[in-house]
Amino acid sequence: MRFSKADFLLMRRSILMASLSALLSITVLYGSSRYAEHAQQDQYNAQRLLNEAQNRLATARQDRENMTAYSGEYGVLEENKIIGDEQRLDWIEGLEKLRRQNLVTDFHYNIAPQRNHTGIPGLDSGNFHIRYSEMKLQFDLLHEAQLLDFFGALRSQIKGRYQLEGCALQRGVTDENSFHLKAECYGGWITLKNRNAPP
């Protein structure tokens, strides 16, 4: 079958309409595809925001449960002056009170300036800075039990947390029939400082 020029003139309108229809279809398909991509991105963003909000809500609920569960323990730590500022003056007064009790023959101590405690690697200290005030003690003792009595009294009578790291004992002679012990102990006072507290 052959087409004449007159046939093309008759078909021109149909070809033009078909071309316009194809162009319109391509435009609609492209626009639909872009709309679907935007809708999918909006859905992804909305889901991400929802997940973040759910995580914040779960964290807030966990914090509330922790506050309820640990508020008593937190209060005890505050009352015992483990949480808060360094209590150097209280420690010194407490040590002088122990001196007057004559638990040991004599003792001397040295408290170093407070510093940040590095602690155990990987230890999560939460919302607290761990501070450490190293304290060394030298004792004159009649027998080993005096040392145990002294540290028992220190823990029960002085507010704070003294972490004893170790002691070295040395036997000495005062005369032919009299012996005594010397001890050197080291450790430090531990204080927890809330990161959000004013300096």
C-alpha cells in the first residue's frame, strides 16, 4: 500500500495528536516518578523523625525509672559527701579526731591536690567526673590489728570514700626487748562531680 501526499495531509493531524499524546504520557510518567521519589524520601524522613522521637521517649522513660530506682542511693552518696566538691577540710578534721582516739601510736598523712581520675579503661562514669585526692599515711604501730582498727574507724567516722590501694609494713626495734611496726599506706579520696554542676 502506497501513501500519497494527500494521505499524509489527512494523517498529519492524527500523527500530531499521537505525538502530543506520547509526549504528554512521557511527561506524566516522569512527573509521577519524581513525585514517587519525593514521597518516598518524605516517608523515609518522617520514619527517621518518628524513630528519633521514640528513642528519646524511651530514653526519658529509662531515665525516669533510673531516677526512681537510684534516687535513694544517690541521696546516700550525697549525704556521705562522695558526690559534690572535695571535702578536704572535713577529711583533715576527721583524721585529727582519729588521732585523739589513740587507735595507733602515731600517724602522719599527706593529701595531694585533687586531680581527674583516669580509672579503669572503658569505665563509663555516666554524668560524673571522677576526682581523686591521693593520700599517703605513715604509722607507728604496736601490732597489725591497730592498722585494721584505724581504717575501720576512718571508713565509719569520716564522710567520703577513701580507696586504700596498699600498705607496706616494716618491723623495727626500739630496744632489746621492745618491737614496733612502721607502716606506709597509700590510696586516695574519691569524689564524684556532676558534669552539669557549676564549677
